[in-house]
Amino acid sequence: MPFLVALVLILVLIAVLMGSAFRRVGWSPWLALPMLVPGVNLAGLAIFSLYRWPLEARVRQLEAELRSLRGEG
């Protein structure tokens, strides 16, 4: 029984952490639930790691603005 409780707590912790990460990239935190399914989690991790984060897009935009202010291009 303690093993089952520990397993459930670990799964909830994983879901909460993944939900937080999904929220940071602008996705629904509910998408963390399929990450608990073996196989689906690997595909989800691959998609998540290749997705362009909003912060990256903003940095590229600011770099382009800076280059135009400097007259570089």
C-alpha cells in the first residue's frame, strides 16, 4: 500500500511540473496528463523540446530591432 501511495504522489508531482512547463510556453497545463502514459511521454517530450518558446521569439525580435537601430541591416 505505501508503494501505491508513493507512486501516485510521484505521478502527481510529474504532472504538476510538466503542467508548469507547458504553461510557460503558452500551452494548456492539462496537456501534462498524457505525459503520464508510457510512449506518449516520449513523443510529447520530443515535441516540447523542439517547440519554439515565446521568449526565444521575443529575443530574436529585439535583436533585429537592435541591428536596425545600429544600421547593421
